[in-house]
Amino acid sequence: MLPSDLKPEKFDGYPPEARKIVVNYLAVLRQLPLSFVPGLLRELVNYDFKFPAERKSHDRELEYLSTLSAGQMKECFHGFADISLSKQLEDFDWVRSPAQFVERLSAHLWSTHQLDNFRKVSNDYADRLRTAVPPEPPPIPRLGMSVIGQGVSSYSDPLFRKLRAHGAYYAHINPDNGFQDLLDAVTVRAKAHPTPYGHWYIDGGESIACDAALACVSYKALEPTRTVLLRKMQEEIDRPGMGPEALRTTMAQMRPADLGMDRGGGLHDEILERFEVSVLTEGSGTQIFSTVFAQWAAREALRRAQPLTLLVRFAPRQRQRPMNEMLSAEAKVPPELDFVGSLIDGDFAAYYNWLNQQRLPGAEKSCFLVWFEGHNQALAIGPSTPRGSESASVADLRQVLAWTL
Amino acid sequence: MPNVSHARELSQRIARTRRDFLRDAAGLALGSAFCRPAWAKAVASPSKRKVVVITFGGGARDQETFMIEGQENIPHLMSELIPQSSFFTQVINRGILGHYVATASLATGVYETFNNFAAVSPESPTAFEYFRKDLKRPSSDAWVVAPSNGFNRIGESSHRSYGPGFGARVILPKRLLSAATSTSSHDYQHLLRDNYETPYFTPELEGNEFELQQLEMILKLSVDDFKSHAQTLSSPDELSVYIARQLMRHVAPSLLWITLHDIDVAHAGAYSLYIEGIRRTDRLCSELWKAIQTEPEYAGNTTLFILPDFGRDSDEDAGGNGFQHHRTGDTLSRTTWMLAAGPGVRQGVVFDRAVDSTDLVPTLGAVLGFHASLSQGKPVQEVL
């Protein structure tokens, strides 16, 4: 089937909000090339469970496309239209299963040497969209905070090496009550600027109690979910004929209910639960390493929810063991932890947290702080922070935040 | 095609940066293809020449290797190997960036397009088949030491003019170990890690009597000695290098291909493990170079090639997650490097020009004396 053949009833299986937006813009979708539409539908089919920032972004994109004339549409998408597709792809039920189509399209692009061209036309389209529909700046400057090295008693190698050129290094931080101060800062911002999913606290270990205004995700809280997931993965792996691609497809289709998620006590939040499941099922290594979980959750929160405030705390991950052993849901003894390895993971992940924050609107005013938990070292980046500088000040984290924001 | 020229420009920039870092750190000179010393041809005749190819472990980025901050991770390459080598700063892989299919492309000189996770042979003839058929060499003269079960068909293509009977013998050290330790494999689990590219998919390794026969008959190793030595090793690549050294000592193949893979643990996303993998690979490359220089069958007549099959995603591409994968197809993940060392190869020289991944096989052909007639590449003249 081609996009020009689309009819409203084709989307009967979509959730209500998704169906509504797709049908509203059916005239637009019918004009788009097949190499493009399933990628858009893969996002729209989950519209009901998207964060507000994502919804707004899709709304604005579709509204923009609806203003284009037929000629402009053709000019905008000719690069995608030139991508050669196979008969199997054309025959695939991409309306019902857009994500699977995109997986197959990706394999097709690699094997037919069209990937580079697809990358180019995708980037060109994104640039065009950004120019035509500039993203809205955040109401307040964003603040990202990463806390690394939990449980490490001493470490002599230099930290924050990737970030030092961008901000001020502090070597005399008073660590007392440091993490609570940072969490309090998130809460204060959340109360002053209440926005759904606008203020996040992600913990690679066990989260401490936080205000309900925060979107809170933790590795420890997801332990039962991870156990169910690992057991299901093992069952799938053991099935004859199961390969990595089929496993990935199966995992991508998992929903909170499949993994027994139930926050209980009226805390049911399907948007957040779906986010958590996606971190565990779409991220690589998130199921077994807490540092990877925290980094990927932060990346996805930034990309999707575009938070105003994000606090990420990295906790020690298990030491590397054979993959089969780490994937086993039936651990008999608690795994040994790798404290220094986790510090190194977290140090680099903090750099990625900053990079991903800088990809969002308002980057020029954004602020960032990374702290070696329980120790005297921190680094802060902000519009008024001297780059590549080193501060001799003795300060606590509240003061550093005040100077940075 | 503005995207092609842009990609070419980026590749050239990466190459220039690599050259500058190497010139500053290792004191290398910029080379030219047209000035070769007279002694360059004074090497063993093709019939006695040997080649060892090492694929550098799943790909590592410049910032963790050749750039200033990364050089601490590759001390052996920087101080021992590169000063004795011709170094090519711009080797471009235009194919599929999956490890099995990309390694197959390296081994055939043709960009293979099969499913990276399928248990299939390459479609085009491999270097091993050209070598054995053209030079009438026995199967014992071409070997592959491969990291995981997925590579068990890398030695022989499905091409009807070559294929069965002309390929390399493939040894899978983890299968060997699995067979040798079938009753007590728990102590060896750290050496049986597999399939980093999809870390959540780990097919069980199985060994059988054939592997144990290989161990005793070919490698001259008793099961007990093998098990006992394996307990002193810390990673699958260390096991591969141990097996490769046994092969060099007892079989001395003229064409030996070793695929290292530890670095690919990066797919699990833990940066510290990725760095550990790079440091280990650097050390193992040095050990193999030393083995080449000390094994009587190899000393003085062996050319060593070290190259990654491809790189990893850059931090700048929002579509990826930096070092973790190689999925974006960006310039950094496609632009890698190659090191060549041995008799007749100029030492301490850097070449900036673009070399294609598919150029390896015809280059091996020129060194060993076979004609890679179906390869898409061209011999790299600077090492001949």
C-alpha cells in the first residue's frame, strides 16, 4: 500500500488521540513518500502516551506540513521520494506496524547503500523544519545536574575532563548535605514553574523521597520490572529460531502490563511507565548496568520530555560478568559492584547529559553541574561561568548553584 | 552529490587530525607513494612470505585512541608499533557497519550485503580462497581465529568458483574452551562472553569432539593444559591470542587472520569497560607483534596488518549515543585506519590518502602472490 491510498478506517486500531491526529492530517499524510510516512506514524501511534513537549512538536510539524502547497510538498520531500524501496517493503503492513517497517527499512537502506543519502535527506528535512517552525525557548533556563561516584572512597585521576573547557572546576566543595541540596533545588524549581514532566529526578540506585511534582525514575524501583523482563528475554532467547532482530522486535512491543508494572496507591502514570519500559526495552545495556540505565534514561528524558530541570544520580553498577549470567533473572547472590568503573562510566555519562541538554532550545542560557558525590570536586557550566576556569572558593553546592544560575 | 563531497571532506579532516597527533606524539613523517628505499624489495620470496591480519577489536574512536586524551589507552601502538609501521590515516568503510558482515567485506574485498546476524558465508571469494586456489596451498596454510560463533563461516564463501574446499580453517576459541570445560565451565565464564553487538542476545556455546581433537592434534595442547592456561586469562581476546600463538608455533600458517572483539563490549554502554577493552587490545596487538618477531617461522618474513573493521558513532551525532554503537553511519564511524609493518614496509611513515576497506584483500594478494580477481579494491602500493 502507498500513502496515497490511506483511509481513516486504516487507523481504527490506533489509540484514540493518535487516531484523531492522524485522521485530522490524513490529507497531509497522503502526499508524503513511503520512505517517510511510517517513521512519522511510528511516533504518532504512541501519541496518547507522549510527553507534552513531544505532542507539541508533532502538532507543529503536521500543522506546518498542512500549510505547504503541492509543489512545496514535492520540493520538500523529493529526497525521500528518490529513495528506492523494495516490493516487500511496499507490501508490508506499515500502518499497523510502523516500527517494524522502520526496522526493515533500516536494513534495506544499509544493504542497498542508501543509508548515507537517507541520513542527508533526513538532516535536511530537520533543518528545514527547525527554520520554518523554530522551537520555543524554555520559560526559564534549563538546569542539568549529574552526581557521580557514589560509594567511591578515593580517586586520584582527573575527573570531568570532557567538560572542563566549558566551565568552572571547583576543588574545595563542602560535600555536607550535598545531594539533598541538589534535590531541594529541583523541588523549588518545580514548584515555582510547574510543568507536567518538566522537572526530573533519575536515580541509578534507590531514589530518596522526593516531591510529587517531580517525575521520578529509579533503577531500584524498577527491579521487579527488570526481573520480569530478564525472564521474558531468556524465554525468548531459548526459543528455537529466535534471533537478535526478532528479540528486539518482541521487546519493543512490550507494554507496562506485560512486565507487571503497578505503581499502586493511585500513582498509576502510564506515560511515565511507558517511558520506563522503553528505557529498559529499547536501551542497550540498561537492563544489566545501572550506570547505563541512568545515562540512557537521562538521554531519553532530555530528547523526549525536554525538561527544565534534570537531576541524575549514578550509583554503582554490577561488575562485568558473562552476559548469560548477567541476564539471568534468578541471581542467587547479590552481584559484586564495580565502584571505580561506575565512577568512570558516570563521569563520561555526565558529559553526554550535558551534550544532550545542549541540543535543546535555549542552550545558550542552560546551566549544568556535575559533582563527585561525597567529595570536594564539582564543575559548573553556565552562561556567566568563565570557561576553562578553576575556582579556589570553598563553597557548598547551594552556593555553586546560586553562582551558576 | 554535495553529501558525498561533504563526507569526503570530513574524512580528510579526520585523517589530517590523526596525522598531526601521530606526528606530534610519535615523530612520524608524512609519506609519499613514490619514494621507496631500495631495500624495500629485498624480502623473502612470495612462497616464503607470511601475513598476519588483526582486526582491531570492534572499533575504537580517535578520542579514545589517537587524540591527545586517548593516547594513554594505546601505549603499545604509540611507542612500539606505529614507529615501526606505515600508518594509513584514512581507511573508509562504505559498507554495512555490522561486525560479521564488515569483517566478511574486509576478507573478500567486496562490500557484502547479507544480514549481519545470519549464519551465512560471504558471497564473494575470501582472501583465503584466492590464496589457496591460486597458490595451491593446503588448508593448514590459512587460518582464522574468530571471536564468536557468528563468525564460523568467515573462512569460506559460497561463490561457485571457489567456496567449499578452498577456504581457511576457522578456529573459535570459545567453542574450544566450551568443549574442554563442559563439566566445569563456571570457572571459565569470563572467557565465554559473546555477541556484544546485541548484548541481550547470547546464544549458548557448544563444543564437540571435533574441537577437542583440534586442540590435541593441531595445537598440541592437552585439555588439561589448555584449561589450566585459560584460567590465567581475563578475556575472550586473550584466549584468541593464546590460540593464535599456538597456531603460529605448531602450524605456522602463511595467512593468519585474527579478529579481536573485546572492545565491542561498548555496546553494553559502560564507558569504563570500553576503555578497558581498548587497553587490552593495544597490549594484545603488541604481544602478537612480538610473537611474529620471535617465532622462527615468522621472523623476518611476515607482514602484519592491523585495522579496525570500522569506527564508532561520534558524540556530535544526536541520532546515536556516542561510543556505544555504530549505527548512524556517520563519517567518524566509517573512517578508520590501518597499520602495516614488516620487512619491506617503510617505518615511521604516515599516509593521508584515502584507502578503501576493500583494498586490503588485493594488497594481501600482492604481498603473497595471488590475484584477488573479484575484489572491488586496489592494492595499497605504499606497502608493496
